[in-house]
Amino acid sequence: MPVREALHRVAVSLVRFLSLSLSLLPSPLAAKTRPTPALEPGYVAALAAADHFLQAWQSGDVENGMVLLSSPAKETATTDAVEKFFSNPGPSAYEIGRGKLRKRGRYEFPVVLIGNSTNHARRRFCSIVMVDTGKNEWAVDKLP
């Protein structure tokens, strides 16, 4: 029996040691989950306005796209440039990435514009700058 008791004590000690060692290790779930940073006020509204503008681009709707341009953007963009931007031969799509606050009331979103050209999709990587025009209304300040 003394041998059996000794083995039992060793086994119990080993289990306690492993339990303690494992409790000191970081949890794999804790390593994978990061706290999500809080969104700045206006981020969602700026993203929604960028999405509405790109939906107008996708459907070739120049009128609704022009409404979403800021006054400085309307002044600097020529009519030909705006019409060229909105002309889409064939199906098109877009992707909007996570925006960055450039300064108060101004966000920049990375954008991928996807259009068809002779049997294959063409991607254009660019960005869209949104500006708060007041009362949490957002407008495109820089065309993609």
C-alpha cells in the first residue's frame, strides 16, 4: 500500500501543478478578442452617405450623385468629369473599407470600384472623402 499511496500523492501533485500552470497561461479566446474601439460621432452617418453616393455611381444616377457633393467638390469638378465618373458600361460594384477620421467632421474611406471591361472585371483602388456640412449631414468632398 505505501507504493500505491506514493503514486497517488504524485498523481495529485501533478494534477495540481498542471491546473495551476494552465490557469496562468492566457486564454486562446482572450488572445483573439480585442476590444472594438468606439466609433466617433458621425462615423455611421458619413459611411451611409458614402454608400448612397456609390449606389448612385453604381446605377449611373448623376442627379442623385450630384446632390451628395459638397459645394467645394461641385466647384472643382467639371461637368464632364462628373458625367465620366458616373458613366458605367455594364454591371459594376464597389467595396467600402473602414474609414479614418482625418479631422473633426471629415472621414476618408478606402474604396474599390469594380467594373466590367471586355470580359473581365477591372478594379480601381481609390478613396472617398466625406465632410460634415452641418446638422450631421454628410457630403462627398473628394470624388473617388
